[in-house]
Amino acid sequence: MNKRTVSLIVLGVFVGAVIGGVLGELFGWMLPESVVKEFFLTPLFFDLGGLVGNEAGVIILDLKIITLKFGLAMKFNFTSVIGIAAAYYILRYFR
């Protein structure tokens, strides 16, 4: 039996999210202003740095010699969720 590694699953889901995001941008370019466009393209923001850092979403660690900045921001919409679901289905189908 062929087992999937965690890195392959994470990579597949990430690629699915990116493809879904690109499709969402294409839908935004092609669709006229309507409820359908708003449904597909309303984003949900997740900002890891904004939970503990400043309002810019960056955690700053100042060590006087060197300053390190950490941040992670993600934007999900319905098309990126569709891309994640499609990637999961493809990974599950091709065992």
C-alpha cells in the first residue's frame, strides 16, 4: 500500500489553495458586479502576526544588533476552499 507523506499532503493542499485563489481572481475579473461575485470573492483574512504583534501584522524582535520581523498573512475565499477540496480529492483518488 502506498502511503502519502505529510509533506506531499501539505504541498498538495497548498497548491490547491493557490490554484483556487488564481481562479478566484479570474472570476473577479470576468464576473459582473453581483451577489454571485460577492459570494465567490468575499475574503476571510487570517493574520498570525496581528494576534501578538503590531497593527501591521508583523512580530518584531529587536536585539539591538539585528532586528527580526516575523509575519504570516493568508486570505481565503470560496474559490480557494474549492481548490483545497479538489486537491484533497485528487490526493485521495490517486493512491
